[in-house]
Amino acid sequence: EAIGKHVTEVIKDTHLHEVLKEGKGRIGDMLYIGGRQQLISRIPIKNFEGKLIGAVGKGMINEVTKLWDLQRKVKLLDGQLQYYKDQVRELKGSATIIGESNLIKAVKKKALQAARTNTTVLITGESGTGKEVIAYYIHQASLRAKGPFIKVNCASIPPELFESEFFGYEEGAFTGARTKGKPGKFELAQDGIILLDEIGELTLPMQAKLLRVIQERSVDRLGATKPIPLNFRLMAATNRDLNDMVRKKQFRTDLFFRINILNIDAPSLRQIREDIPLISEHLLRLIKAEIGWGPSGISTEAMEALKNYSWPGNVRELRNILERGCIVSRSQLICPEDLPEKMRHCSGERQDCPNNSLNYHSGNLRQIMDEMEIKIIHNVLRSVNGNKTKASAILGIHRSSLYEKLNKTGTDL
């Protein structure tokens, strides 16, 4: 029935005759054929001499819904890739738990047990104890190691942004939304692990929405018309007493029992003082690799000070102290004088040195800060052989500011 008829009489809205006239192909046009929307390629046909002799139209994808699914997956992969780029530096060196004390050995054993299952894990402990490191250790030892590891700091997400951050949104879902939409954190964790850090900071309405996702294993993007099925493993971390919060009705009982299937407690640095040398050496290697220079070790006296200090900020505080020591030290070892004043008298017998004993014997705060600033500048200049352009880049200041600071002291190096 079609033979002898013009193509526009057979296929509505076709452009095949235009391809035959112009000799230029058209790829990826949408067309309704047989009541179904299809993705079409229209290609000119030429003979061996290059003469245009015809045109052919071919369906690329018969079910356009498959194309939308493919497009969603591509967007999800793009979002995951960007997230991974942001996380690589932060997670570098976090794939192992450092220490040989009985408490650390117990944590490693429990973490490896958790890695063999898909059970939800709740990691508790003081701030700065390395709860994220334990979660990442489990991830790397689990069957989901090739999948994503998505960390979410619940304390940093305002309630009004909770749904868009956790569940994502479609194009035009609200004013200011990205034109292509955005996958939520749970989508990014597809086939991997999502760590909800500081879960105790979520408000009760946010907890209710989170519980629904955990139970149904699906999310509804803002502006979407159908739910997205999910396959993720949940981990949570907190430095708060969730049992006490449940009693005070500040944390949902049903959510607590959902996340508290397997509990791992991260020990404080005070509890594993014998591991401080191993942890310090590990952190020092990471710091030196990041800044490109600095001491290669820690003196015996300085190590004694580290072991005797009370560490209210735990491993996070230890890392900060070592980074400071790398910057101010003038030798191949971090010495007691490179440590903060509050720690220097801790090199003798352990006293559980307080973190507020700032005993500067002379000078006011401004003088002390000026002296420390010049010391840091001089050390940076030495590390780059006096190159002020490189030094100002490392210090994050303009070169003219660097000259000004040096002129104030009448020194150049």
C-alpha cells in the first residue's frame, strides 16, 4: 500500500524526504510510529561515485522509556564521579585501622565480622576517634568494596534541604534547581554503602523520612512521578548517647532499633595510649605527603609528651598537632619545642595534662602570634630554597604581603 506514495503520506511528521534532498543525515530525532515514540536515525545513501541515490530511516531505540532510564543512569554516574573526586583526598590513607592494642584488635575483629554481612552498623565514640575510618575499613573488606562509599554529615544539612540532598530532585522541581536535576545521596550509594555521620543531629521529622527510605529501599525525587528502587547498605555514626536521646524522646525508637543491629565502639585516644606512636607515624607520613616537606619522625621527648597528654580531641587533635609540628619544626624530628605550650610539660610522668593550661611566660597574644607567623614563613621559605612566589602560594597570601611581613622584622630568610 505504501509503494508509489510520497513518504509524508505514509509516515506522519517524517523528514526523510528532506534528508534525500539535502544529503545530510539526522541522528537522534523523536518520532511516533505505530502509536509508539521512537528514537530515529535518518541516513543518506550514496553510490560508489558519491551520488545521492536514496535515504533510510532506522529506529535506534523502540521504547523511549528505556532511553530515559539510560539518561538517568548516566546522570547518576556523573554525580557519583564528581562525588568520588571530592572524596578521594579525604579518604586517602583511611583504608586501614592503625594500632596493636587489645581494644584496636577487638575493633578490627568486629569490623571484619561486619564486612561479611549486609547488616546495618552503628559506630559510636567520642568526636575525633575515627568512626569514619572504621566504616571505610568495613567497606573495603566487604563484598560492596567495588561500589561507592558515600559519607553524609547529617549535622551540616539544614532541615529545609534534607529531602533534596538525601533524595535528589528532578528538573524544575523548585526555584533554583539544577536544569538537569540532581541525584540524592542514597542514589549515589547505589550498590555501595552510605554512612550517615552524626545521625543524632537529625530532627524528628527528618528521622521519620529517613526511616521510610530504610524500610522501603526506595526514594522519591522531588518533582518525580515514580519511586527509584535502591540497593544500599546503611551505616551510621554518632558521638551522642542515642539510648538517652530515645528516653528523652529526642530520637525515634523505631529508627534506633533499625540502625543499632551491630554496634562498634571507637575507643578514645586516652584508652589506647600504647598505639599513639604507630598512629603518629602513620599520620606524619600522610601529612608529609600532602605538604611535600617536613620532619620524618618524632623525638623521644616529644613522643612522651604525646603519650601523656589527655587528648580531648582524640585522633583529629593529634593530626592537627602533628601538622603544626611539621610546619614549625626546623629539624628532621618533631621536638617538644615544636608542640603547643600546653603539651610541653607532659614529657615526664603521665599527668593527664589538661588542654587549657596555656602558660606563656612572656609577651601578649599579639606578640606570640607574630613570632609564630614569622617562624612559619621562614620555614616555608627554607623548604622552597627562598623562592618567594612558591612560598606565597603555599602560605595562601599575595607575594606583596609576604614581602611586607618580612620587612617588618628586617629579615629576608
